[in-house]
Amino acid sequence: MSELQKQVMEIIEEMPEENLKVLVNFMQIFVQSKNKPLPVAHSVKKASKRIGIAEGEELYAPDYDIDEYNGEIAKMFGVV
């Protein structure tokens, strides 16, 4: 086993389970051969579609004060 492979194994052994799932998904998407797909682990779910807006997209004007009505909202829920 090469030194690089040993380093990879050390890193993988210390990874939490959730990170291992992400790594397996990454490998399935980017590393697998087109002709020979990697076996899918039973505990790994397929990545779900993103819900919400795309990163970096703005839905309101830059000068809009998003906290402007916090007091009124708090009153509606009996906080104030």
C-alpha cells in the first residue's frame, strides 16, 4: 500500500458516519467508471433536490430592512 493510500485510510478511519456517507456519494458521482458503477451502500441515500433558492440569489432589495417588522410579529405571537 502506498503512502498516499495509508494517509487516505487514516483520514477515513477518523471520519464520522455522516461524512462517510457524503464521501461515498461523492465517489459514486465523480469517481466511478462509466462502464462499471460502484455498488450502492444500503445506508446511503441518494442526494435529494435542493429546496429553496439557489445560493447567492437575492429575493429582496439590498436596502430592504428584513427586521423592520419584528416587533409587530412578536406581538402577533404574544412575545411582547
